[in-house]
Amino acid sequence: MTSEATSAGGVEMSNSVEPLVLGFRRSGERGDANHGWLRSKHTFSFADFYDPSWMGFRALRVINDDRVAPGQGFPTHGHRDMEILSYVLAGALEHKDSMGTGSVIRPGDVQRMSAGTGVRHSEYNASKQEDVHFLQIWVQPDQAGNPPGYEQKNFPVEARKGRLALVASKDGREGSIRIHADAAMYAGVFESGDSTSFELPAGRHLWLHVAKGAVLVNGERLEAGDAAFSKATAGGMMRVEGDGAGEVLLFDLH
């Protein structure tokens, strides 16, 4: 699999690699929850939102687009056997857990909490003045019973500008955080004139989520909350281009 940034205006896809066959899931198709202190959009079935057609995608089980009011948050609660990733888009998220970890997550940070055999944690808006906007992502691990764990790293915008930067992987390569799943997560920030290509090998699966703004994916315009996903197992090439200002997460899955 490759992710290679190209110069302004981009380059044509290789003649030897066919464009990836894609399906699309639009923002308005997601579940919608408003609890006052929490406004959330659910890409897949979660809590009171149930759609049997969208229980997840491969090992990707949850993408919740959460906005938490100032000073509010999720009280201490427990999880087991799930890789939980947090990706902050605006504001600051305060994390505490039963492993003794305490941290504040800001834009550019990627947090991984492995629930494993069991962990309890809380997540609160660290600000008393502004909302925190973040993506809560759950990936099913390859096996149950892993030890609980925590990791957090910052990936500055310069490292994500005009390219898909690897931020999470099973083996922690390229400085990414490590997850207990045959999956990789890439993050990219694109403005008009930026473009990159990603080649998905045969037998792998891909989900791209637009976190902010808008991008073109194989020529299709996607806006915040929209997603593109692979529909076949033959592999192929995906091209992402800036359309104004946009930010995306791409998941390469078994």
C-alpha cells in the first residue's frame, strides 16, 4: 500500500492500476443524537441508533462525530476488548483512566486506548468556554484478552499536509501509534491544489471518512461526515484532491 503526495494539480493514476471501485455513505445517512451537552453523529449503529445495514465495516466498528459542551463530558465508565482511538478536530479533550493515565488531547494528537481485559475511563471537555469536537473511533482487535494500554502522539499539520500520513498501525511503523488489529489509519489535510494517491492491494478493504471541509475522491466531491469505501476485493487506486480545505481519515483494513 502506498500514499504519495503529488505536486499541485496532481498526476494521472498509473495506467497499470485501475481506479478503486467505491461506494459512498453521506453525512445525512448517519445516526443523530442530541443530549444537550453532547451532539453526536454515528456513522455505524451505536447506542439508540440501529441500522442493520451499517453495523460496522470490517474491523471498524464505530466512528462517532462528537461535540461536547464546555466543562461537560463522559463520566467514568468501562470497556473491554476494543481499540479506542480519539482524534480531536477542535478544542481540547481531557482523559483519565484506571491505568493511571491523565492527559489532554488537542488537534494533531492521536490517542489510543486498548480496553483489553478491562479499563475504566472518563473523557471531558477541558475548556469552560468552547466546545470540543472530536472523532471517537473503535476498532475490533484481532483477539480478545489483550492487556489494557494507552498511547498518544502528536502528528503536526505539516506532516499531514497534502498527503496521507500513517498515524496508527499494527506494527507501529513510521512512528505511528500501535493498535492490536490488522488495520492502519492515515490522516491527511488537503487544500485546493493538493492531491495524493493511495493504492489498496487486492484482498484489503478501505474506508475514508471526511472529518472537516471537502475533498474530491476519485473525482467525487465529499463533504464533512461523508465517507467512501471499497466495494470489491480486487484492489485499486484512490485519489484524494483538495477542494477548498478538507481533512480526512483513511482506514486500510483486512
